[in-house]
Amino acid sequence: MSSAAQTLSHPSMTINNGLLSTATWLASPNCNTRPADTSIDTIVIHNISLPPNEFGARDADGLHYVKALFTNQLDWEAHPYFQTIKGAEVSAHLLIERDGTITQFVNFNERAWHAGRSSYLGRSECNDYSIGIELEGSDFVAFTAAQYDTLVHVIAAIYDAYPKTRRHLTGHSDIAPGRKTDPGEYFDWARLREELFKHLTR
């Protein structure tokens, strides 16, 4: 896809060659090439916090624990919970923090390792054809207005760059039922869809 086709009309947020203009780039090694002839047509929403239910926690060097996990820099000894995920090699395309700050770890055109064993509309291996967005949060706490606002603009940019995603917006719990519960009951899908509709039709 040409860079011209991957540009959102909204002046503050554009996607060019798989990179979001307003995101800070922090490359993750936990990605690979999508299968040949794969069409990017799905957006998957997740939540994550490290340690669980703690937001903004950082290591001794000031690196956000989630960012450390996605870049294979997490000190497994820094917290007892980290021992339960020791050796995990995971990533997402984007992380949206509580204040709306965006970090991109994987080019949208590449395959991020966010979904694990999964299936959507009868198609397995969702990582192959989806974009994964992590919201800093948990199943038990409401997300922030800043996160919804940022997410709306991000999704609109993705819709513009990858039009087939317009019909496929889902949660991790929907593609891995019984195994995953995020983004959780406190994620307001109705609010997201209403704000996204307003944004797209204004």
C-alpha cells in the first residue's frame, strides 16, 4: 500500500508506511512477517498492566514495565508476579497509557505477537491479519477519557490506512474465549463506538 493511501485526513494523526505519526517508536523484537497475501482486516483491543492492576510502574532505569516486557527487557526478579510470565515473548502494535500517550512497538504491516492461540469468524491465528492495541488497564478498573479519545483517533487512522478493518473491531476475550478476559467488563464498547461514529461523521 502506498504511503499516500495510508494517510488520515485528520492533521494530528497519520499512518505512513505502517507507522503512526503521533506514537513514540520503541521497536520490539517480538514480531515477524505476516503470511504472504494476508490482508489486514481486524483490530483487536486488549488491556495490560504490570504488575496486574498497577499503572505506570517502572523499572530502576525508568522504563515502563509493559514497554520492558514488549522489548524483552523486563527484569523477571523485579516483582513476584513476573516469575509467572518469565520468558514470555509478546508484543502489540500499540500501547495507549492512562494519559493517552501512545507507543508503537511493531510496524502495522508486520505481525505482532499479541493474540496467541485465537480465532475470529472461523479464522484461526488472528495475529496474521490483525492489529493489536493494548490499553494500560485491567478488567476491574474503568479506562480514562484520554484513552478513549486517543483510541478513537487511532482507530480512525487505521480505518483510513487499512479500510478492511472497518467491519472488524473486537476484543481479546472474543477471539480467545475462556483463555482471555480483556479488555474486560469495564471497557465501554458502546462509548467507543458512539465516539468513533461521531468522529468519523463530523
